Amino acid sequence: MKWISQDIDMFLKEKQYVDTVVMPLLPVSFRDDIKQSVAMTEFISLLSVQLERQFRGRLIMLPGYAYLKATPEPKLISVINEWEKELKEQGFKHIFHLTADSLWKGLEERLEGGVIWLPSLPLEHMDNNYKNSIVEDQVKQLLNLFVQKWQSSE
């Protein structure tokens, strides 16, 4: 379910069946790595839309959490830990952070939720059909990962 009124109405009615939340982590930089941060954000945003479609009714896709690439790691961890605490208190059993920023793989052990890192693909010069095909392939791989995570916690 998306973070929109119509989907949240459905969530409120079916809350006991929705145990998973996905938080896209979106880096923002205006420095030399601006193009890289834009590519990561674009890729994860497209992936999030497709992933939500596949698991509609089983998970909530939060709006992306945009953060400055230059933010010190302790501050990033602190903010994400606050989110995770709130999400756990609201009954979510599974929290996933979806990102193309490899920084988060190194921070995963300090987070309660799982980090799903995918290397960003350069989408800017692709036509829409090819872009969608690549994103769909990535989502198919993610489907198996989510199912494995759900099964291993039961």
C-alpha cells in the first residue's frame, strides 16, 4: 500500500494482516556526486513503486526518507532508529530499508530493520520500456528475498 489516503483507508481496515513496512532511503547531494545521488534516488523510487504493486495489501511503502549524503553516520542511525522504534510500537513485525547507497550496508548491524541494498543502474539514457523491464527484473529478485525473510521469521 502506498502512503496515500485511499490505501491508508484499506490499511486501517486490514491492519492485522499488514506486518511489513518498507522505507526507501534516498541520498541527496549537491556536491561532486550529485549525479550519482540523483541516479540512486531515481532507481530506488522506481523500484519502490513496482515493489508496492507486487505486495499490495501485505506491506506499506513509506514515502522515501531523503537525507543529505554529508550527514554524519551517528545522526543517520539515530534518526532511523527513531523510525524503527515507532514502527515497532505500531505493530510492524518486518521493517526493510531499500537503498542504492552502499553506506547503509555497513550500518545494517546498528539498525533493527533489514537493509536491502541494490546497486543503482544508470537509467537516464534508457528508453522507458527498457527501463521498466530492468526494474521489473530487479523486483522479481526482491520478491524472493521478501518471501525468504517472512518465512524465516515465522
